[in-house]
Amino acid sequence: MRAKELMDKDFVYLNANDNVVEVSKVMEEIRRFTCPVVNDNKQLVGWITSFDITKGLRDGNEKISEIMSSYEEVATVHENDPARKAVILTANNKFVTVPVVNDDNQVIGMVRACDIVELLSELYDIKVVKLYKAMQNQLNGVTWEELMAASALVSKKTTGQKITPEEYEANIMDSTFGEAIWATGGLEKFFAGLISVGELVVARRVGKARK
């Protein structure tokens, strides 16, 4: 999944010259805690949070440009970045929202923490094997047997317990995403394991190609 498939296209953007008081009313009306600040070409130039607005009102600031975070301070994801990048950014930095940009640095959507939670809730009862099948599709040319062999190796390295590819396959056939999260010690560790599997299987194929 790419960031553009996870993002919310229904968002409000601001201009650096917008009035702080008027923006506070808009953000209250649409119930948004963060908003991107863009130029006339919808290119990202800054970022505003409800905390910035509160401070701006208290300090008597008039324009958004006086209180916004600069472009350099804003974490973004490209529309074609893996969705996991947005998930990791949100989790590691406790972001409410991450803006999604295109090649021209135009803001085209938002990945919101609430959307991630909703997606994960839907995934909770999905069989883990479906996630591995999806990963295999992304790893062009990798066979299911290669993927299971790499998974067994990563599992042994993580748990210290030897497991065959066939045993690993049987485990993921019966496990749900929610059960896998608990078994691995959390969402971050689960996805870290998947990433390690992908990296290992690709490295092994490259090694074989060089022989």
C-alpha cells in the first residue's frame, strides 16, 4: 500500500497571510487540530496546529506566517512512499497528521492517526497469511517457498527457537493479524519483522544471482 492509498483527500489548507482569528474559527468549525500552510500553487510552506493558534491569539499575532512552523520543520511523505513510512512517522513522533506531497511538493492529502487506527481495526481479524501474500506480490519474482524460508530464519533469530519453513507457514495460516501483534510484542515489532523478512529474501536472491 502506498501513502496515497491511505491518505484523506478531504482536507483544508491555509495561506501564510490568513488571519489568525478567522483560521481559529475555521479549525473549530471543521474540528481539525492541524492544517498545512501552502502557497498559491498549493506547495507546502508551513504547518499550523491548534496549539499555535491558541498561542497566537494569546500573543496578539495577526497572520498565520507569524505563528506557523516552517517548511523545514514539517515531516512529510511522498504520495508513492510505502504507507508504512507514514505509519512509522505518526507512531514514533506522536503526530496527529502527516501531509502527503507529490513531485512538485504540492499537498494532495493527509494521513491521519485516526485513519490509521481505523485501518488497523479492520485488519485485526485478517489472517496473517494474507499479509505475506501481499508482501510476496510486492517482491517481484520471489517465490512463496523463498519467503517462508526467510521468515523461518528471521523467526529463529528473533525468538531463538528453530522452526522450519513448513511450520512457519502452518502458523501464519491459523493466526490473525491481532494475534500476531500480541505474539510479537506489539505493532512496531511485528512490522519490523516483516521488513526484516523482505530485506533477507531480497539479499538472498541477490547473492544467488552473483554466483
